[in-house]
Amino acid sequence: MAEIVLRTRDLHRQFVLPRESLFRRPETVFALNGVDLEIEAGRSLGVVGESGCGKSTLARLCMALDRPTSGGIEILGQDLNKLSARELRRARARFQMVFQDPYGSLDPRHTVRRIVGETLDALPAGERAAGGDDAVAKAIDAVGLRAADLDKYPHEFSGGQRQRIAIARALVTRPRLIVADEPVSALDVSVQAQVLNLMQDLAQEYGVTYMLISHDLGVVDYVCDQVAVMYLGRVVEQASRTQLFAKPAHPYTRALFDAVPKIGAGRRKRPALGGQIGSQTQRHGGCAFADRCTHVQSRCREEIPSLRKIDNGHMASCHYA
Amino acid sequence: MAQTETVTTEASVAATKPDFIHRALRHRAFMIGLVLTGTMIFLALLSLFWTPHSPTEIVISQKLKPPSMSHWFGTDQFGRDILSMIMAGAQTSIVVGLIAVSLGAVIGVSLGLWAAARRGWTEDAIMRVSDLNMAFPVILIAILLTAGWGPGITNAILALGIYNISVFARQVRGAAIGMWEREFVLAARAAGKGDVAITFGHVLPNIISVIVVQATISFAIAILAEAALSYLGVGSQPPDPSWGRMLAESQKYIFFKPVIAVWPGLAIVLSVLGLNLIGDGLRDLVDPRLARRR
């Protein structure tokens, strides 16, 4: 059994919206409604789903940038809730993040050296890896930039290069887990492949496992070993990449695959997903996907389907999967 | 996407140093402001060592003389040389402006940064107190202080400083909150940086231009307010030279010697205009979006 780098247990996160009226209770957004995930070392997990399904909330919780309403997160066996502020600072070296927007995630007033070194800098004194500057130079080299780039500012680089800098920053403390929230969606398609290749190479070289959040199934297919599909704050299907792509079980997953435009598909009419994404401010009595599902039965509206095993290593939360 | 990329790169490049100077030189209003303010500062510095006549020496035989070779701007009702008084008055204006703005900036910026970093009730408390402070006009604060400790330049400076605290706190809080929402701050938090480190490492350096612009504009307002306070008699006291008091004293002669009132009036107008032009110019020059259009 491989080591578990990340485990979430029944993760819930609710946001209370600002009060609209003095006499009405403020509304609550149910962003995550019980997420259980496990990432084994070396088996990168892709999290897919449409916008608003809680992907980014999940990423923020896993990075301890936000606290769950209930439930727990363990990283390399350490429960994040139980760490003191000081211990958490130290633990952060083990899990890092790459953000979506390579323009917004690099401080325009810092040099590359300072940006990449920031994570080392933030470690408690004495914990700092010996030869911090050396580590920065190595990380920059590992992502394919030159040492001469260290004293440049972010605006001197292209989008792809900036994302390389962001990856170097995440890499510099030698983390075991990197959470990447839509790491290539802001990049040109031609550059996307370069960045994804780099991420794959680094996974091998540095022993990093990714949790890659994306709405693009192609990106997930390229980098990940495991895939989790999220819908309205829940994981509706989870399987290895090969299983999921060969035999998607949940109707929502199938709808996602159908929605991917294919070359050569001609004018074939794709069955677009009907209906609106369900409300996030209401709890659902039955399956959250029931209103949009083409195979909906009366049972779906009454009973919440649990995430159950339908095949070896393949889980889905549908009564009829 | 490729298009957005080049645009952003251009905009950021425009903010680098040699280019900044180049654009500043082409910004006409900014350059006029620089010349006006430069002249004022030069006159104030010069008056420390030399003035054509003593700004305080009373020569009754020379009173109310029109401009001449020996008295370029003429003399006032006590026979004092107006040019010398204007030069020495610039000192007062600059000292008041500098101290009042620094006082307001140091305390106001700290409070604004604190409010933005903490949010919640700390922010509410700071901002409500600041609202309360803003509800009292500078003149009223100065009169209150004068009632307590007697008239004097120190009270005028204090009144302006106190008022400026709120001005800076508001401005900085707004700009800092914007920075806190940026992704690079989130990245710094993910790196394990604390609120203090983020405030000084990421937030402050990125809003420094906002503070500089506010400081120039506040400086102009302080000069105007010092003149107003001195005019009312709660600012600088005789015999210290002050543009505001010169204006007040010339009032009696406005109908038969109007030129005496013109000089201090002109000095106030030009220095305030100069600082405002610099403030507006800086705002244009540090804004990369405006930079592209120019």
C-alpha cells in the first residue's frame, strides 16, 4: 500500500452570504457537501467539474488557506486542523500550490529570485534548507529557465514562462504534493502542452504528486492517474483515468464527455446538458443532479445516492450506475 | 490570449524607470507643477540664508510703496519688503505642510494597512473613528485646539495632521484591500507568510504610488488650510511671516492698495496649483493603463 499524501474526510464548507434583509435569515452557500478523497503518492488526482462545483474551494481547503466547516484534511498523515500556527508554517513546505493566473499570482514588484525564494523565506529560521539561493537556482533550472532570469521581473516573461516561475516557486521546498488550480487554462494552447509536459517530468524527477483541478478533461487525461468528478460540492464519480475514460458510469460524467468537441465529429448534434446547475443555497433532498439527468427516476428525487463501489477502484454515486 | 499577453507586458514595461522619466518629461501639466513647486522650495531655501530685506524689519517711512527696483513687490503698511515676506512665508507653508502630511501619513497609513490586514471588527472600529474624525472640519479642530492651548502654529499643524490621518487611512485601506485580494497574496499565504510579512512585503510596495499621490495633494490642501487658519488668526502668529496673515492684514487696504493682497494671494494659488498638478501628473504616470494611451 502506497503512502497517502492527501486524505479528506467528509469535508463540508459553507459560506454565509451577506444579509439581504433584516428580517430574513442570511442565505448559506453549500460549497462542499461531504468530500472524501485519497491521493496515493505517485498517483496524481485530477478533479473535474463545471464552474461552481466546489473545485477551487476544495483546493483552498487542502492548502489550509481556508478552514472547513466540518470534516478533516490529512496531509502525509498530519491532520491540518490539529496543527498549531507554527507547525502549519513548517508543514507548508510539504504541500504547495500553483495558481491559475500566472499574471496575478506573481508580485510585479519582486524579482524572480525573491518570488521563488519566498517559500523558503517563510520557513521558520533554522528550518531553511541549507543554501537557500542554491535551491532557488536549482528550481529555476528544473523548470527550464536560465540563471540570468533570476534578477528579472515578472513582466519580462511570457505567460508560459510566468507559469514556469510559479511552478519553480512551488517546487523549491521539495514538496510531496502540489495542488494546481487550473494551471494551464490561462495559457495559449500551444504553451499548455509545454507546461503539462514539464509538470509530468517534475513528477518523476522530484517525486511530486499532483492534485490537478481543471474543467478540461484533456488536461486531466494527460497528467493524472486518478480522476474525481465533482458536481455541486460532491464527488459523483471517482476512478482511475483508464477506467473513467473507458467506462464513465455516472450520467453527469457521460454528459461531460459528450460535451467535449471532437475533431471529425462534423455537425453531429451533441446532446447539450439541459436545465440549470442546481441551486447552491438549498440542500437537495435527492440526487443533486436529478433535475438535469436524462435517466432520472422517482427514486432519484427522494434518496441521496451514496458514493458506492461499482467496480474494482471505481466509485460512483448514482442509484442506477 | 496572445494579445492579452503583449498588452499586459507593455503596460508593465511602461512602469520601469527610464521610461517613467521620459514620459514625465512629456507630461506638460506635471512639468509645470514641478517648476512651480520647485520655485517655491527654492525661494524658501534661499530665504534661510538671504532675503532682499529683512522680512520683519519695520520702516514706517517706506510704508505702502509700489513695486520698485529696491522693493520688487513693494512694501506693506509697516514698510516691510513684501518679496522678503513672501520668501520667508514659503518656509512656514512648507514646514506646516511637511509636518502635517508626515504626521497624517505615518499614522494614517499604519491604520489603513492594519484595517485591511485584519478586516472584521478591527477594520470597523478604525473606519468609524476615522468617519467621526472626518466629520470635524480642519478649521473646527484648529479652533478647538486653540481654545484649549491658545493660538499658534503648532496647533495648526496638529489640527491638519489629525485631519490627514483619516484621509490617509481611508485611501490606504481601500487600496490595500484590493491588494489583499490579489492572487500573489494568496500565494504568499500558501508559502506560510504571516499578515505582517505580507503587508510589508507585498501590500505596501504595491500601493506606494497611491500614498505618494495622496501626499502631494494633501500637501497642497495643507498649504491652503494653513493660510486659512493664519488668516483667521489661529495659525502662525506675528512676527512669523505667513501668506495667510499677509492676506488678512492687506484686507484693510484692498480698495486703495489692492496690489498688497495680490502677492500673497498669487503665492498661495501658484504653490497649491503646482502641487496639485504634480499630484495629478503622478497619478497619470504611475497608472500603466493611462501610460499606454499617452
